[in-house]
Amino acid sequence: MAKKVIDEPSEDVVANAKKERAERRGPFSRLALFFRQVIGELKKVVTPTRKELLSYTGVVLVFVVIMMALVSLLDLGFGTLVSYVFGDGPIN
């Protein structure tokens, strides 16, 4: 099971950000700070296990199939309704 990580900035990141705001930095320094923060955030990423990945994939596929069926039924129903209103009756 993946670890639960609360998405809150750590205190050192907040302190560093306040300190950085106090000092006016040049464009390259700000770019370097941005990349350091990006790397710091990427270190927090937790990849799912194989079992979790297969489970998530199955859930997504089932949801997509259900939504396709729902949209197809609505399309068929509205098409038949429009055919009755503007055409010659049901679609043959």
C-alpha cells in the first residue's frame, strides 16, 4: 500500500521561501531556486505498487466502459426521439 503523504509544505520550505523573498535575487538565481524546489517536490512522489497499478487500471477501464454504454444509450434514445419528431418514425 502506498504511503499517505500530507500535501503540506514543510516548515523549512516555508522558511526558505520567506528568506528568499527578503533577498532580491537575479533571474538565474531564481531559476536555480525553482529547480531545487521542483527536485524537492519530486522526491516526495510515491509510485504505486504493481498490485495497486493493476487495480487502478481496472477501475478506470470499467468506468470508461460504463460511460461509453451510457453515452451510446443516450445517443440512441435522442436519435430515435429526433427521428420521431422530424422524420418518418423509428430508425430502421
